[in-house]
Amino acid sequence: MRFATESSHGRSLTPRIVVVGGGFAGLEVAKALGKAEIGVTIIDRHNHHLFQPLLYQVATAALSAPDIAEPIRKILGRYPSVQVLFGDVTEIVTEARILVLADGTTVPYDILVLATGSQPFYFGQESWARVCPGLKTIEDARTIRSRLLLSFEHAERTTDPVEQSRLMTIAIIGGGPTGVELAGSIAELSRHTLARDFRNIRPEKTRIILVEAGERLLAGFAPELSRYARLRLESLGVEVALGNRVEAIEAHQITVGGQVIPVALTLWAAGVAASPLVAQLGVGLDRGGRVKVESDLQVVGHPDVFALGDVALVLDGNGQPLPGLAQVAKQQGEHLGMALARRIDTGDTLPAFAFSNRGNTAIVGRHAAVFESGRLKLKGWIAWSAWALIHVYLLVGFQHRVQVSIQWLWRYLTYERGARLIAEERVEPGSTSSPGAAPREPLPPKADPAPALPARTD
């Protein structure tokens, strides 16, 4: 094993490689170096790798958090040369090549890989985060699930028809893949699973409003697939409001197109921005807070500092930025990990990264999805099957693939959902902490606030 060592002159013979972020990109870098028996340290503020593309299913009670999360130490435990540190990197001192953690610990590096992902972006309206949660972490998913289920519980108890109507109105802001998948999943939860659970309300009458500022849903897909997604959602009872920008979000209501709509819960799926950590490199960022990198994924102006995934601005062959998808991050991590191993072993220069698009997909509802890869465009049951195969394949760990596959099959046959647990503190309807109004800590101030990227990190 080649760990970092020093010569008599104090210079590293084998470079100290540090990866910040345990998502798709960071894990692939660490695994590739681990296979080559090269020492690497990976740092993450969570102790688990999260499969974000299925996080909406945790939020809508279709899966449990352990189904889509795996401890980072377990994933990398087979590689003795890989060290895992649990910590939050708050500062990058590029001149000294040192990382500073939240507790004051310092970690030196010779080669730095930044793969810290993204976070919800509220277009400068950070106060909206208190009443309109985004979906990036397990905590977010559990919060959404609890507030969603609480709204039905409180509606069951109230005798006020106006309040009951509010408690059964859910708004989703953003018509990208995350918003579409949330809307479809909530519609199926209310119209099938919960319809048999209550006596005083009819969950199948739940009003679900999907607000999109653009002229169509799923703007990254072909127009015919966008039309299919809209029609499919409308068949589930979802109200699709296109060409409408949300003007205000409050605890119990939203304002869209000048109209005030009372709601129980508002969910944010309209935009994300890159992690603010990369702003500390002192280089120019794009509108989404991403840092520009060379063709070999090295940050412009910073030798031996690399950026991957949602924090990196990487252009395709047509000069367009690569999207924030799981397959992009995974391929970048695999590429860089193997390239660094070859450079350390043989001194080879780092090759340029080339993305191989394996298609883009989004689920709309029960046995309904869209799939697009080049000229191939699929919708309906065939696309749904492709979506399921792709997501099961990308899951980390054989046991997760088996568990999720069995649960999906059971759901398909029975309409049942097992993870209908309320894990948030109980509150009374009408209180300032009722569903849709429970306070959340505001997001920490960004070092360099950036406008939004298209919503989705898949």
C-alpha cells in the first residue's frame, strides 16, 4: 500500500490525496484509488452515502431511509489504504494546502478533490426555507413525510370544512424531475394507500398543485415526453400550473399569479446551487455557483485541485454544461480515480474526461415514466421498467438492490406503503407549527450566493 510518505527533505513521495464529499463522485475516486492501494482520505459531514434519486420515495412513505443509505465506512472498508473522516470542512487554505474542519482540526493535502454536491436554492428568498423544505438529505425527507402525514391526521380531526380543505392541499414548486416525481408519488399515496385509512376525510380528494415557471414540465426532455408527463399527472388529479412563478410562500399559504392559495405543506423542487465551499478557491463561478474546470477536471488556476459533480462546470462536446445527474458524477469519479492512480504509478498525464450519456429518466406514477437517450424516447410501462432497472443498478450494496426490488414489487401488487411513520414532534392544527408551518433553521449564509441550477441531482 502506498500511503503518503516524506523524504528527508520533507516533501511527499506519495501525494496526500484528500476527497471532500461521499456522494457518487467522491466514492468512486476513493474506490479507484483504494483498488490501486494508494492512500486517500475521504471526508464527509455525514457518515453515510445517500442515493438521492430515490429520496423522494422516503419523503412519500414508499421506502425507508436505510433502503437508500449505506455507511461510508462499510462501502470503503474493503480498501485498507482508504481512511474515512467524519467532519465538516469549513475552510480551504490553498496557499498552505490545508483543510480546516468545523472543530478546528486541520487536514493537509497535496491533491484535493472537491465533490460536495449541491443544496436547495431559493432565489434569494432564504426565509422560504423555514416553511418550504427542499429535498437533499434524509432529515429533509423525514421532515416532509412527517408533515405530509400530519396534515391528513389533523384533517381527520377537524370539523371546520375550510380548515380541512387547507390541510388537504399540497403545493410543489418546480416542474423538473424531482417536482414531477414528488407530485406523482403524493397523488398515489393519497388516492390509493391512504384512501382506506381514514373515516372522516377522503384522502383521494387531496388537492396537489404543481407550480412551474416555465412553459412545460421536464424542460430537459423532449416536448412529447413533457406532454405525456403532464397528461399523466393530470390523470392522477394533480393540478399543473405552467407559466406561473411563485410570488410568496408563507406558513399556511402561497401566492401564485396574484392568487393566494391556502395550503398545508409547500415543497421546494425549483432550484439548487452548488455547495458554497468551492467559492473559497477564489475563482470565478457560474450562475449556479459551479467552478470552471479544465478538461481533466482540474480547477482552472489551481493545480492538483479537482472539482466533480454538482460543484464543477464541465462542458460537453457542444459547449453545454453537463447536468447534475448521478451518472455524470459517477463517471467523473471513476475517471479521475483511475487517472490519478496511473499518474502516481507511471507519471502519465491526466487524460480529458468524456461523458457517455446513458439516458435520462423520470417516473411520473404507477408504471408510467419517461426515458430519453439520444434519439430513443420511451414513455409508459417500458420507460418505467427502464427507470427501475437503472435505479436498482445504481444503488450501493447488493442487499439494497434486493430490498428495494422486493418493496417495489409489493407496492405494485398491493398499493401498500410501509414507512408511514410520523417522526416529528406532534403539533395541533392551527398552531404556528402546524403542517406546512413547522419551523426549520434557515440555511447558513453562503460565501458567494449563486442563482439556481436546474433542480435535480440524480
